[in-house]
Amino acid sequence: MSLLSVKNLRVSFDTETGRVDAVRGVSFSLGRERLGIVGESGSGKTMTGRALLRLIRPPGQIAADEMRFDGIDLLQASEKTMRSLRGPRISMVMQDPKYSLNPVMRVGAQLTEGLRLRDRLSKPAAYAKALEALIAVQIRDPERVMQAYPHELSGGMGQRVMIAMMLIPNPDLLIADEPTSALDVTVQAEVLKILDDLVRARGMGLIFISHDLRLVARFCDRVLVMYKGKIVEELAAKDLLQAKHPYTQGLLNCLPRIGGPRSMLPSLERDASWAG
Amino acid sequence: MLIEIENLSVTFTAQGKPLRAVQEVSFAVAAKSAFGLVGESGSGKSTILRAICGLAPISGGSIRIAGETIRHDRAFSRQVQMVFQDPYASLHPRHSIDRTLSEPLAIHGLPLSESRIQQALTDVGLPANFRFRYPHQLSGGQRQRVAIARALMLEPKILLLDEPTSALDASVQAETLNLLSRLRAERGLTFLMVSHDLAVIDHMCDRILVMQHGRSVESLSRQALASGQMTTAYARSLFAASADRMLPP
Amino acid sequence: MSGLITWLRDPNPASRMQSRLGQSYLNWLRLRRNPLAMIGLCITLVLLFAALFAPLLAPHDPITQDLGRRLLPPLTAGNLLGTDDFGRDILSRILYGSRTTLYIVLLVILTAPVAGLIIGTVAGYFGGWTDIALMRLTDIFLAFPKLILALALVAVLGPGIENAVLAIALTAWPPYARVARAETLTVRSSDYIAAVKLQGAGPIRVIWGHIIPMCLPSVIIRVTLDMAGVILTAAGLGFLGLGVQPPLPEWGLMISAGRKYLFEQWWVATMPGLAIFIVSLGFNLLGDGLRDVLDPKSTSK
């Protein structure tokens, strides 16, 4: 049985300027694998990720024929059940650690908070577990980081702390929304490697949301390509370069390449029928 | 050489402690060429652009444009303009496109004509009826086009580009880079461009300076970059991390 | 009507006017979604209406005394809200009093926020010594209790409506300066300010054209929230006999006069008190609603 199954997911917003459909009938299922969701801004990829945790603020509305996680109906679940799922069962890593860590709390306190409140661990036990998590994300001097405030960490370090925090409760599913786009290329590679190793070692499901096709191709097993709130193509990551859909092809072709020609880059011709 | 930068140092004071953002960097940019600065965040590449504009304190060295040491006066703003990284932050949220584009003309007492604004919009590939829209009614790529149009209103010779496409989607990035290339060819502009993306820099620039921790590491020609002929370890590691941006064999 | 709405909603306006009106229309739609703000707006409109048409609405003259009909309870025929100790109709006095109240509020909001806005933006934009000097001045004014400072000023200048307004304005500007300065500090280092500086704009143009528009929403919100306070301060001055002079109808003064009869003839003080309460509530609700509409942080998307 699959870990997560989603059928005909829709997210819409009623605004002053009329109704906006951000996600329009997305269906997929996920086992303990790495699934990439790619698309440009406004394609609904982030909304899809948030809808899974029912983290859409009003006036946004979620509707689906089915949204089931490990036998639990996410649409019917009470807010209390959802709270018990968010974190321990399904975790989410956001784009920018600056906005996801509490700026006035030491990293150590933030890491141990959940352990002490939820799992009722003693102070030394929680500390040891947090330290272990920091070592798992390859932070070299975990004791110093435990004592630091978020602003004292670099971007890459902050994102590692975020990943450590999300992985402490050992969730079954990790949703990573552009986890590395705020980072430099060399740091990006390291963070992805860490994330990859942890996901493999613990056998989690991973939904990796990104705008970067090349990154997703390298890092995931399967890729969903979204355009205007719909999935236009689903394919194995290794076949990405042989994508059939003109949108996916266009996205790949319009990237500049080192040593490429100086002529104009091919632009993406959008076809109205893709959004159908 | 149109832009000559010699031993430039920029020092900020952060909480009483001096922070040396740029240390003794020198390079020169020929007229009508495009020069790229590459490096990771904190390498000081954007600070150099801000120092040229007078937005960062210069603590040593000199910046000369067309042989003269720069003075930040009105004449300077008709010579050098800048396009910022984040199109969501670089347009005034309460000014319409019309106001944003007519502001530079008003500052310099130039005649404000309808056709001038419409022409500016057409030049950057925006429909003329966008004129009275507000930034929040535009997409990221459209905003960046407005920012480029604004920078070109005063017809400068030099355009400083601070990561102009890093906040944009791939397809929009391609369109924006094409627009910049076209404008450079049409108007004989000189570009000084900052990016962390080697592929973008390679596509746009003739010469490249690799920076790290506020210092220049290595200066490369475009050919040397494409063929991977770096001499320093740091430039090589940057190149290796961009392996997926290479031309497929 | 529908033609007008499509014109307002046109995503590609053809003129500055249309684009501004279109934005205002969207703001109106957003405000309309907030029922509390609409209640606030209704109260404010009723106040404006009452002040404008007081002579037509009031059943009696607010000043003429009729000692034979003094201290009548509410719901007496001819005197809906009762009469005061000189036999004057309370309803008429409240209606006429709304004119005084509005006059004071209008004069204050035309002076204090403007002064605060200019001082705050100048201090925030230039920083350094300008900032220190202007902000310490602000602190000095803030350190005085508002009513005491107003009292001292009125005592020096003499009682009267204009002097009361002046005193209230002088005590009301520092919070606006604080708000404007805080807003300026966040805006000052943004890219769009850097861009306009790079185009050669001088400080006056940057402050007036680019920084003040960003501070305006928070100042406007603050003003609507402070209006209640202004009414209360004016009423307080009136209560102490230092604002509007009798026999002119003014709500604070009316409460003051009713104090003597508070236990036997409660309505004399309660009715103007209720008027102050309702109007203050209206301004507060409207201010809260405007915050959601005008806050630049929430409209960025």
C-alpha cells in the first residue's frame, strides 16, 4: 500500500478580483520513494505541498476526491489529528531558514522543545538526541551550534539545522519546499547529499518541490511536472532529458549552458492547450 | 578601458567591529564589453557594484570611469545605472509603472512625454497598456523588465546588473537575458554583471573575475572558463559544482 | 453600473485617474469583507450626517433654557433623551455637540499627523545627529502625561476651542513621528529607494515622493485609532472647563454638567457619555478595518 495517495486535489482562493484556482485536479501516489514536483512560480507546486498538511490559510480552500496518508483520511481528520501528524509523521522543510527558525531562541532550545514537550524526555536526554541530530546533518561543532542564535549561522548551516529539526521525530514523509534555493551552489550540493543520505537510511518518503529541473533530475526517483495547477507530465527522473511534453522540453532548452553558443536562448512558447 | 577599479576596499562597521567586505580588488572593463563577477554569497561581488553607485563606503583604492575618478552627482546617474536582484523589492509598491518610469526624467528636468514612456515599455517588450499598472499586478519577469526600462530612461553607457535573473523562473530568465543581450547590442552598452550562476555569466560575459571572501581569486576569459582552464582550486570547485550547467556532450 | 465596475476593474487602465480609482475600488471591496469595519464606517457616516444636518434633525434649540421642563427622564414626549438641569433637550444638544466634536477632531488630524510625519521621516532618513536631536525632542513630549501638558498649555493660552485643539495637537504628534520613523527605517535601505537615489534624486524628493507614501498607511490607521483618544481628551478638557465654554453644546462639558445629578438623574451624564462611547468605538473599528486594507505588507501579494 502506498504511503500517500492524492486524487483530484484542488486548491482555490476567493479574492476580490475573483476566484483563483491554484491547484486544479492533481492526483498522485507516493511510496517510500523520492518524488520531485517541478514547475515555474505560480504552477501550484508549493500549494500542493502545503495542502497535504492542510496548511492553506483562508480564503484558500482545499477539496479532493481522496487525500489519504497511511490509512488516515487527511480531508476528514480533525484539527487535533492534523496537529499530531504535522511534525512526528509528516515534516516540512521550507525555503529560507531565516523565516523558519525562531530568531530569539537558541538553536538548542528549539531543537529540544518538541522532544521535551511531546516525547517528555528529560533535559539531558533531549540534549543528547538533538546533538545526535546535528551530527547526522554533518555539523562539525554541534555544541557551539546548540548555543547559537539563528542569525549567527550561515545560510547553509541554518538549513542543516532545519533539516535536523524536521528529522528528529523520525517522520514517515518529508516535504521539502525549495530546501536549497537560498544557498550557494557548493553548499547546495552538500545539503542535498545530507538530505539524500538521511532519506535513504531511514526509508522515508520524500516530496521534493523545486523550480530547478536539473536538481530534481539528479536527486529524485520520479518527477511530476506542473503547469498552471495541473500535472502535465509524470516521468522517471532518469528520463527527464528525454521528456515528451513540449513544456518540459522548453524548460530544459531555455537554460544557458557553460560553453554554449552566444545566440539568443530559445524561449518557451506556451500553448494554451497545456493548461486545458 | 571604460571602468578601472584599483585596489578597491570596502569596510562596513557592524556592531562596532570593522567588516572588510571587499579587500584590494582590481579589474578593468573595456567599453561595450560585458564583465562578470562570480562568487558565493558574502564574497563581496554585489558590494563592488554598490560601491560604484555610492551605496557602500569605499575605504581604499579608486574607481575611475572613462579616466576620471567618480563623483556621485547628477551627471554620474546619466552615465551609470543599476538593475537590482529582486524585482519584488526594487520597484516602489505604491507607484504605477508610469510614475516609476517618469521619475528619472522629472529628476533631471527632461521633457515628460507620453511617447517617451510608451517607447520605453515597447523597448523592453512590455505592452504599452501596462503603463498605469502597479507592480503587484505584474509578474516577476515583467517587473524586472520595468526595472531595466527604468535604468535605461537616462540613457546611461554603463549598466550594473546585480543578479538580474536569479529571482526568476528559467523561461523568464532566458527572456530577460535575451532582452539584455539585445539592448546591449542595440545601444552599445557596457555591462558589469554579478551572478552566482556560472552558466548565466558565461552566456553574457567576455571576461570573468572569480571572488571569494572579499578578495579576487582568479580572472578568466570566456574561453578559459568554457574549457575548464582554471589555475586556482577555488575556481575549479565552483566549476565542478556547476557540472549540470555544462553543454551536454 | 456594471459598465462602471468593468471600467474600475480594467487590468490595463488608460489613465492615471482610472488606475487610482481602480485601486481604491479594490480597497473598498476588501474593506467590505470586514463586517466590523463596516459597522465602524456606518457609525462614522451617521456622525457626519448628524453634524451636517443638526439644525434639521434637532427637535429643539440646544441653548434655549426652559426651567419648567428641567431634568425630565428619557422617553418623555418631545424630549426623547430627556432634558438637563436647564431644561434643554439632551438629544438636540448631542446632535449639535457632534459638530463641535467633529470640528476638534478634524483640526487635530489635519495638524498633528502632518507634523509627526515630517519630523519622523526626516529623522529616519538622515539618521545621525538629525535623528538624535529630533527623537529626543519627541521623547520629551512623550514623557509628559498628555492631559497635563494640554492643561498647562490651555492654562497659559486661555480656554477656548482653538486653544484646546492646539494643545491636543501638540501632545498628539510624537506617536506619529515614532511610527513614521520606524517605517522610514525599514524603507530607507530598500532597493527602490537606492534606485531613485541612483537616478540623482535629492533628499526632499526621496522623502516626499517615495518614503512618505510608504508611511502614510500606518499613520492613517494610527489616526483613526487615535480619533477616539482625541474626542476623549477634548471631552476631558471640556469636563474641566478648559475647552469649549458653556452654553455651547459639547459632549465632555455635558458630562461634566450632569455629574451633579449622576445618582438621581443618571441620563444627563449618561447620554453624552454613550455618544462618546459609540463614536469612539466606530473610529476604532474603522481603524482596525483600514489596517487590513492599507497595510503595505498585506497588499504586496
